[in-house]
Amino acid sequence: MIKTDAVIIGAGPVGLFTVFELGILGLNAHVVDNLDKAGGQCIELYPDKPIYDIPALPICTGESLTNNLLEQIKPFNTSFHLNQRVNSLQKKGDKWIVETSEKTTFETPNVIIAGGVGSFEPRKPPIKGIENFEKSNLFYSVKNKNSFSNQNICIFGGGDSALDWAVELSKNAKKISLIHRRNEFRAAQHTVDKMMKLKDEGKIDLYTGFQPKDFVGKEKIEKVVIESDQKEVKEINTDSVLAFFGLKMELGPIVNWGLNLDNKTIVVDTKNFETSEKGIFAVGDICTYPGKLKLILCGFHECALAAQECFKRARPDEKYVFRFTTSSSDIHKRLGVK
Amino acid sequence: MPKVTYIEFNGTEHSVEVDKGLTIMEGAVQNNIPGIDADCGGSCACATCHVYVDDDWLDKLPEQSDAEKDMLDFAFETKPNSRLSCQIFLDENLDGVVVSLPEKQG
């Protein structure tokens, strides 16, 4: 059990800036995110897209904004708990017990939900009963590439994940079948070229203009049925299926935490961005209040105010004093300014 | 104002007037029409505003950008008339446009 002043759910831009706002008040925080890296939507959805409305940054990208925020919170040596989702929040006196999908547990007076639109989960092909195969031979990521040696493998998708794995796994697989809904690929051109070469060598069978129609099998998928836009149907025998349809966002367990919700967002008090539960805050796109705008800059304001209340809860015996970063020697010490 | 008809997967129809210059996605969100999630808020980054455009209107639509084609890879059950509704801005040429919503987004 990790004891901390605050647990931040979500490592997007607002979650990261919450670390800063807590940090200058002398509060430590742990950050949990379901992705494998910090940055949230900025990194997962639009790392290269321009953002023009961050104050004093005429232009940045999702990636540069994330990197700058990580640089800004460096002095606080924050612990990130990635690849895991917060599953439950339980009240224990004035504190909260937070547990993740990897069984990491925290005891904290403050939980700040900066979860955007929810956690990223793999998108699944539109096939009924698909969950039955997830325990056997249907995968949305590759954990151990050796487990696919000497197999017939069907890979769905046209992005970097699909093509990178098609190329990599073709080294030891019996046969790779790559299925994509159109002729163009999103993957890097040099990977597309490699894949095409493997196709010419007969190591990869390529099916473009096809989408999954059915997965046939009892406990595991024995063959996949694919269909083209012209309704041409093909069947492919397979030992494993890898589906790379990207990630989608799901609110997930947050709906079970007893918070007041309004259309997938959490209702907060704009005084301190506290939810209907004491010590649970919501900031950024996931919170709502009259006039709410889903802008990163609004999230920055929201977490600054939430941090003040977090301080009162984490340090009930200390007096809160407002300080500017420009002149406060305490803040300079926390930031490592000499 | 252009009229847009949204047909939910269960067949429920919603006909609403939407300001010129807004997108088909924004028209749905402003009128609380279920079935269009628009998680990314209209930046062509998530494929959760996927619609099927009625065949009669297909040739009146703006060209698909590469970004939209890429994102459609992620949409649930795409068809030849699949589009992302955040990329279709309404003008008088689209007055009366009809779109059907997929079984689910993503």
C-alpha cells in the first residue's frame, strides 16, 4: 500500500499539470494511466497535430506539449503507474483506498480524476461472441512474439502496429495473412515497402479491401471469414488472430464510483473542482459545470484550484498561504531553483 | 438553415435544422441525438462520429481527406458510404441530407 498526498488518474496534459500545482504546494502525487506512456489523447490521438490555444505558446503539438509538461514536473520525481487502470475507490475514514487493475493500491486523502473521455481500450472487430476467443488465440497486442512461432497468423489492420508485427512475426511464422479494409496503409512507408517485399516472397498473403465477417471455432478461432465491399467472401485457416484496430476511449469503472455524472462527465463544484464526494476531484475534459469548455487551458485552471483544496485535506494542521512562484523561496526549493 | 435527418440504428429518425457552417457531428451533439459520440471533439482524431451517408447525397459531399480515410480504419463496421460526420460542414447544397448511424461507435 502506497501512502501519498494525492493520486492522479490520467496522465494527459491536465493530469501532468496537476502534478505541478500539487508539487509547488509541497504535495507529492502518484499518477496512474492505462496507456504505456504519459500524454493521454495528446500522445495517443494527435502527437503531430498543431495546437494553437495554449497561452504563451503560439503553436505546439500534442507531443511537444507533453514533453514540456514532463520537463516542468521533473523536479517532483513523480511516480507513474502505467499500463493500468484504476478499478476501485473505497472510502476509509477521511482517506480513499485506490486500487488498480495491476493490484497497485494507494491510501490518499485526495484523488484527482483527470481522465479525459475515459481510458484507452483496444477497439474490437464487430463480431458477436468475440470475447470467448480473447482467452485463447485472439490478441490486441503482442506480449511474447515467440509464442507465435511456426503458426498461421491472421493480422488485421493497416497502421504501424499491424504492419510492424506482420513484418516481425513473418520471420518465424508459417504464414502471415494481413487483412486491411483498403489499399492504402497508415503505417510508415518503409514498413509498407518491407511488407510488400515479403508479400512478393510469399511470406505474407495480403488481403486489401476486406473486413472481418466472422471468426469460426469453438474454444479458439480456427478460421476467419472475411468479406470485401463487393461481398466477396474468403475463409482463412488460422492458429492465432491479431487485431490492430487502434484504441478507443471508455469511461470504464468511473461510472461505478457513486459520483454525480452528467452525460459521461463528472459534475464538480467550481470553487475547488470537488465532485459529490469529499476528497475526489475531477479536472479537464472529464468534469462538467455551467459554461464548461473542453479545452486544455481550462483544465490547467481547474487543477490549480483543486490543488488548494487538496492541500487543506493533506495538511489539515498547516495554514495554507498563497504564494507566487516568482518570489516564494519555499516554491523555489521545491523546484530545485538555486 | 440546412435540415439534417439522423436515423438511429434502431430506426428512430430525428430531423433538425442546423446552422450553416456547422458539421453534421455538431448538429447531432447540439440536438442531443444519441449515437454520435465525438470523443475527440471534432479534430478528426477518433472515429466516433461515424455515419453512413444516404446514397443520394454522396456526390454532394466534400472530398474525403487522407486524415479522414485513415481515421475511418478505426470505425465500427465501415461501408462504402461511411464518413466521419465531423468532417462534413453543412451548407445549402446539403439541405435535407440524410445520415444513418452505426450500431455503435468504436
